[in-house]
Amino acid sequence: MTQTAPTPGVALNDMYQDTDFDARLAVDLLVHEVAQRRESGFDVDDIVRAANAADPGDRTTVLTLVDAMNDSSRLSGWAYEEPESLDDIGALITPAAPIPANKPRFADQVHAAWLGRIAGCNLGKPVEAGDHWTVEHIRAYLELTDSYPLTDYFQVLDPMPDGFHFRENWPETTRGRVDGSARDDDIDYSILALHLLETHGRQLRPEDVGEAWTTLFPLQQIFTAERAAYINLINGLRVPDVARFRNPYREWIGAQIRADVFGYINPGDPWAAARLAYQDASLSHTSNGVYGEMWAAALIAAAFTADTPVEAITTSLTVVPPKSRLHEAIEHVLRLYDAGYDWDSALADIHRTYGHYAWIHTINNAAAVTAALLWSEGDYTSAVGKVVMSGWDTDSNGATVGSVAGVFAGTGRLPSHLIEPLHDRTRSALFGFDNSVISSLAARTVNFANGA
């Protein structure tokens, strides 16, 4: 079975269509909770009818409707099994056995993973707007600059052609302008994960993650599910309600971008990486949102000992519930690869099959990550270029692919034109962590992994 778009049901009227993915806005919560419920098989038509008869400006009424969806019923025919507790997840899977890492290579692989993640993130940042920078739009711009396929930071045309708008970070992330890494939440969360491990060790709990967020992160520098969880934390909610209350983004990509360091410190042990990732993810996410972080952590852990991306991806799937939508999507991409599709055809299929999800959802972006790794066959430049050209969450996917491809490449095979402009430093919104030294982050990661 391959998932299709949910049955549309009753449509929300036009007063509810323009949203900012912001958990502070009642209308945003309503629009995306309706989508989340329908994607996971629930009937919310009565809620939508009530919303269409209400005043969208009446915050109390809108929030009451959001909360009422907790009592909605699942439609018959739901074919997926998507548990939430770690014990229940563990009961459905058979994780791959650990494989000892190559100790002489390990430190270099970790350094390459950090560099690869940060460069891949910066590569995708100017076009991180999935509704505007579609696959077709990205390709059209690259062809205008004679730089298709993407192998370097985006060029800036002056003046920019009509219809093309880079994100506001473009002065820091485009070709010839990169001078150290720009700040990004995809990088902040990796720095924070290392800090959390150094502070709490492998006994990390969701509560520790929440305490760190509210101590070190400004609210407006985190987004979607993380912002919803942050608001719940400061309002006194506790785990597991932090992830569930008024958080329609709970299966979006926010947890998946926080996975990497848990993979770095567990080379060759995907289940150990996934278990730690669960502790982080379950603060803010549920079901496929949690699986996304577990999968990404396992994928990176597996890359340290795998011979090919196919092997790493196949191994990573052993930590994902087999009847989940995420497992199904990644398996679907593997089948396209085995069937001999070329990358363009596979990407078109992925967008047809999973394009109904928000452009910052876990499932569609995980499929894009998988495809970029498979069709690049371990080449770093090809991998990060392909995933950015795939659209959707370009900087997050560039970062995840950059980690995995970095592990495979080692520092010696990373492209200097993407790495050297980073100048071994990165900005950060985390209090006390701005201008972090990348090589120092890598060395600390290795020390933690080695028990130092």
C-alpha cells in the first residue's frame, strides 16, 4: 500500500487559508490541526463546519474548536500502526545489531559530518520556502545562472528576475558571500544536543530538553512544533502533554532536524542512536514526527559502518515501526531505486505521492533525503545538491544529507568550495553558543562518544 492524499472532506472557507505556521495564532492552529487529523485518518468535518460558521477573529471560539478535535473519531479502513511510547515502538521492530566502528576513522568522520551538515544547511537556506521554491522554480533559477545541476552555493542575479525571491538570509548564504556559517535552527539544535549530552549524559530525558530550550532559546528563533511545545512548557504543561496540546505540527520535520549528534555518538549502533533521539523528539512530537528523529539518528549511526547509502538506509529502517507511514515512504523510495528509475523520475514520483503534506512535514522530506542519498551513491556534492533541488525543506534536508554524506566522505573528500567559506565557525541563537568553532564541536563529540 502506498499512501495517498487524505479525503478532502468539508473545506475550510477562505478566511482560514493564509497562515504563518505559528503556534501563537489560533487560526494557524485550527488550519493545521484539521490537516493533521485528516492525514492521520480522523473525521473532522463537523469541526470544519462549525469553524466556517464562526468568526476567525474570535480566538476563544477558534481554540475551542481546536481542542474539540481531540474527541474526533478515526475513519474506518485506517491501515497504519503508529505507536507513541518507546516500549510500544520497540515491540514492533527488530533493530539491526550494532557493528563496531572503524576507530582510526571515527574522529575524521565526525568532523566531516559536522562540516557536511553545516555546509548542506547553508546551501539550502536561500531557497527554504517550499511553496515558492518548488522543484521547477529552483531548476529554472539554476538554469538562468548556468548552474544546473546545483554543485555550489546559489549565485545572486542583480537584479533578481521577476518571480524569484531568496530568503532574507541570502547575503550570508550565497556564492561569494559565505563568511562563516549563518545562524540556523538546524545548526542550533545540533549544538544544543551536544550540550545536553555533556550535561546529562546518556540518561537524557525529555524534561531535560525542555529545560534547556526555555533557558537557552529565544521563542522566536524556534518554529512550528518546537514553538508550540515551548509555549506549553512556559504555561506549565508536562510531558507528554507538551507535545500534544494545541500542537498541530507534531508530525512535522522539527524533530528530524535534531537527530544528528545522537547518531554521531553511536557509530554503528542505530538502535542506541534512535533511543536517545526518542528522548529528544518526544518532548515536542508524536508518531511519525518522533520516528523521523529516530530514523535520522539511526541513519547517521549506520553510515559510520555501512559500505553504501543503500545499506545505511536499509539498516535505519529497522528502528521505524513497519506499518507506519514513514516506513512505507522510505521503502517506496527504495523500490523506485531498485526498479531503475532515474533521479528526476523518482523525484517526480515522490512529489506526486507525498506532495499533499505540508512542505515542512517529516514524511515527504524524509523521502527526499532518502532519494538524494541513493541517487548520489555517496558523493557529497551530488547528495546535497540533489536534496536542495528537491524543494520542500531545503536547508533542513541539506543538513541531514550533509551529515550522512559527510560520514561517508570523510574530511578529505569534502568539496573545498563548500567547506572553506565556513571558516570553521558558525553563528547560533543559543545563549552563550554564538560563534562556535566547528572543529571544537567535532572534538567534543568524539570525546563524549569515547567516554572522555
